[in-house]
Amino acid sequence: MRTFPLGGAAEAHALGERGRTTGKLVLVVDRGPGRSGRATDAVRRRRDR
């Protein structure tokens, strides 16, 4: 799995279109300081493994 900030959506899309990726491409939405959501926290835990 590879994560991208929301601002990197174009880069993530380009990688997916090239067909050279295996696994998932995940866009992470920054909700601001002190406002993390459960889904974002779960992505971070998986990424940090």
C-alpha cells in the first residue's frame, strides 16, 4: 500500500494508470490539528508497520 496526501491525487492517479503498481493507492485527507478521524488513524497504523 502506498499513501499520498490529498494534494498528491494526480500523482497517485498517474501511477495507477501506468499499471506498474501492485496493491492499493490511498489518499490521506488531513483534517487539521487535533481533528483526526478513525479512518485516517487506521491508514497511519498500517503505513507505519
